[in-house]
Amino acid sequence: MCRRCGRTEDIDCLIGSRPCLTPDADHGFTVDEAEVVFWGLCPACVSAAPAADNIHHNEEEEL
């Protein structure tokens, strides 16, 4: 997911070892799905971004 414009792309499979998809504590939930989201900048935003731009802008707004 692009941090600047929100563009998303589906990824069919991951390369390398699988991330942890089983929680260490389920708090009583019956877990039936897990999500992994990769954050960064899409090619268009990378091309348009000044070198000193802060790519974590959206994370700081959520705090």
C-alpha cells in the first residue's frame, strides 16, 4: 500500500520464509484469517517525491 496516494496492489505469494500468521495470544477468538500489508511508495510517488520527503506521514497522523 502506498503511504502517499493509497494505491494498493495484491500480491499472490511471498518469497522467503512465511511471516507469523498465528497469534501468540488469541484472547478467546477463533481466528479464521490473517493479513500481511506491505507499506511503501508506489513508482509514481517515488518519481514525484523530493528526496527529503517523509514517507511515514500517514503513520504519524494516526498516532
